[in-house]
Amino acid sequence: MKEKDTQFGIYLHVPFCSRRCDYCSFATWTDREHLIEQYLTACKTQATKWSPKLPNITSIFVGGGTPNLVPAELLMDVVSDLPVADDVEFTVECNPDLVTSGQINTYLKAGVNRISLGVQSMVSHVLESLGREHEPTNVQRAVKKIRSAGITNLSFDLIYGAQGESLEDWQTTLENAISLQPDHLSAYALTVEPGTPLAADAGRHPDDDDQADKYFEAERLLTEAGFANYEISNWSQIGKASRHNLLYWNQEEYLGLGVAAHSHINQKRFWSVRTPERYISAISEDSSVEAASEQLDADGWELEGRQLALRTNLGVPKECIPEEVRHLTEPAEIDGNLKLTVEGRLLANEVAIRLR
């Protein structure tokens, strides 16, 4: 891989949790804490092996799982020798319950400048319905510690559509979240993933119309608060769109470290083995951790680019959108493209499969 003037990201997956949420289908485990040190050492070995081949890294995102469940010093050491750009965006996902001042200070000293808090809801009974274990008051305490430490870029993840969540509950979550002045906010519709406790309980499945109403309410309240939607599920204050998020939507390159982590290099997408044991074993034997891959041809690459751009506020050229779905779009400000209306965002997948 040659040096180039572009964006390049690192995603580090931490697959450990103290409790598994009912909706979660990610590669995470609640009974593998004894593997934490071995796992992070293996991640560091993988990072070191790749390091000479990498361009300057413009974003690092540490996700999970629960990254702030593991020792902060060990976590930060994984990426300590990678070549990073001076203006790197360095994000760590955190569970509000586990945030401590010492932990955040360790992150800060290692170059972390952005925290993404898994807030999900600011209403206790909704959190319980989701299988979450934190209390809304812990979010406020975590924000205070993060801001006091000097982290100036803060993001919240929210989820809407849980059983028992009224529109008023969702408004409470949004209003309370906004009052804490995050720089970025992601709002995701609750999705039923196969094999999860949520999937097994049809009575708890979300209602499409309810989720549509809540999406419109998110757009209204966040816009009023000065946030701009730059991707279907993501809003930010001016200049605070996630650079790492944009890597994915802009078909930029990134390397995934750890189990089940996805990478994209030279139009090849590949992903790692799914379990910590297999990953640690492969690294210790100096063998490949790649589980599978796909290489897009030129036509596939171009179509994928349009489908991803459609999700963003940049939009796609008018000629790419057939007449029968053009009513779901409006002119974009950039290059005269068409972008999805607020209503159209809810039908993005339907529009995407019709792109030409």
C-alpha cells in the first residue's frame, strides 16, 4: 500500500461486555474476561504487523462490545505505534456506567479526542426494555467527567422503537440528550436481529409506523437544536460530522483490528474470524486472521458508491434515480445532485435497489 493524500481509518473491536443487550447481534461475549490481556496483545501484534504498510491514519475508532470495560492502558497500547496524522480523529466508545476520570485521562494522554457514549435512552423503563443496565443519571455524570478531562468532541448513540417507549418517552430522551450539548448524535431504529432475545419475543418487535413517527421527531428536534443530518442516522453540529463514519459512506479505506473486524483496502473487503479464541490462536501462530473477503468489479464499485452516497446529504446525480422514485428526493446543494427528503430517508433501501 502506498502513501496517499486521502483518508484512512483504523477500527479496533473490543468484544467484551459485562452484559449482553437483548437486541445485540455483535461479536461480543460476557464470559471471556480472562482473555482480555491475551486478546489486546494479539491486536497489538496485528497492528504492528500492518504498521509499515499503512498511510497516515486520519481516524481511529475503538468500538465493541464495551471498550471501556478493559484496562485503559492496555487498550491504548494497541494503537500506540501506528502512524497517525497530526489531526487524527480518535474515538472510543464508552458505557456511561463505567466512565471514570482516570480512564478518560489515560485516553486523553494517548491522543483520544472524541468519546461516543452508548446512551440509547434517557428513560429508565425504556432502557430496561432494551436490556440495558445503566441509569440516565449515569449519562450526566459521565458527560461531566469527559468534559472536565478536556475531551471536546462528544457523541451519543440513541435507539428508538423499544417496546413500551411512547412518543413522549422518545421526546424526553432527545430533549435530555440535547441539553447535555453533545457535538454529534446517532439515532438508530431498533432492529430485530436473528438469534437475539429480542428476535425470540415477537411481542417486543418494533412497529414501523411508530419508528417513522419517532424518526420525524428526531429530525425536528435536532434541527431546531442546530444539528444537521449528514447521513440517515447521524446528525452533527457544524464541523463535527464523524470523519470515521464518512470513511464508510465515501468508500475510503480502513483496516479492522480484532475479531469480526471488517477492512477495506484496494477495493477488497475482508473480515476477521469471529471468536477471540480463534483470533488469538491465529495471531500466536503468525497465520492469517482473515475469515473471508470480496473484491468488487468496476461496475459493482460504482453502484455501491451511489448507494452509499444516497444515504448522505451529498446525494447522487439526477440521472441515477428513476422517475418513479424521484418524488422521494430534493435538490442537494452540492453539484446539483438529488438527495433524499426526510420521508425518503425511511425508504432509502427501496430507492437504492432502483439506482442505475
